[in-house]
Amino acid sequence: MRPRFHFICLFATAASLCGPPAALTQVASPPTVGPTMPSDIDPQSGFRLPLPKREDLDELGKPHYDRVAAPGASIAGLQGPSGIGLYSPKAAEHARALNRYLRFEAGFTPRVREIAILTTAREMDSQFEWAAHEPEALKAGVEARVIEVIKHRKPTAGLDETDATVIELGRQIFHDHKVAPETFAKAKTLFGPNKLVELVMLMGNYASTAALLIAVDMQLHPGQKPLLPMQ
């Protein structure tokens, strides 16, 4: 088992895997997991806790439920971090705002954003995050060969300088637990100090979500195949 990155704010990103803000529309029903799941997995939520019902939530929780359950509100729907977040709607609302800023408002290109997220998912061995974001990376124009480098932990030699720097930064944070001076210097040159800090915050955001997914043993959606080799 590879060492895990212990992020202090375990619940800080229960809203990760969120999509762009969506208008309130008809609430979609969450999928039901398949028959071969571990015995402690709830068949509706896909994780180790039952999915809270809207009628059981308080006046803060009900509008939060409506926001996260609306079609298009997130990549994964309620069978994912948004469903877990129903156990703490107030924290989840803050988490959604932070995730939205880091993903869509901090000024990262979709390519940089998705490479950072995939690198984090790989180093955290987060099958669920990887399954959600490999398709997003392809949509953002990340070539299959770059995804393969991240997925199989191959050397970054020969990659675009920015791609390689983001990958090396993530690997050194989560695997080595020490960032080399030259890696930090290169990242600062490419992004500037402010964006470098926010890039690390983006990675930490998804590391926190991965920790939450691990704790509740979040399962892939029905029909999804594992895309990430466990190493």
C-alpha cells in the first residue's frame, strides 16, 4: 500500500467532482449499485452510509439537497462526494464554493486543471476520481499519451514543460512528501507565486475528496469499469 497524503481538512472538499453551477431543475434519482458490491455498501448511495432523504434534512439542508441533486450540478451526481456532503450541508456549501473557484475561476486552463486533478487521483489511488476525470481530461484536450504517463507513473521526459511540471509537483507532494527546489522554482516561473499556491490548493482539494471517498469506500457507478491500475 502506497503512503497516503493526510489532508487536515478531510471534509473540505465533499463537493469535489462538481460541475459548473446549474439551474434548479427536476431532481434526478441516484443510481442503484450492482449486486456484487461489498456487504457494507448501501445499494442506493454506493457508499457505507445511506443517502439522506430530502425530507429528513433541516431548513439549511433542503436547499442544499436541491442544488446538488439537480441534473448537471456535478459529474458524479448524488452517488459521489455530493451525496456524502448531505451529512454536513453547511460544510458542503463552503466546499462547493471553494471547489468552484479553484476549478473554474482561478484562471487555470482546462488542460492544467485536469492534469492536476488526474495526478492527484493517481497518487491517491482514487479509482472514483480517476473514472470521473479521465473523460474530462480528454474533453479538455489532454492527449492519451499524457494520461498514460500519469496513469502508469511513467517518466515525464519529453512532455510539454507545463504538463511535466504539474505532474512532477503532484507526485512530489503526495508520494515523496517533499518538493524539490528545482520543481518549485520551475512551477513558480510558469505560474507565478499566486497561481502556484492555488494550484497546490486545487490538488489538496482533490486529495481531501479522495480521503473522504476512501473512508466511505465509494463504489463506481453501475456499468463503470475501473480505469486506474492499482499499484
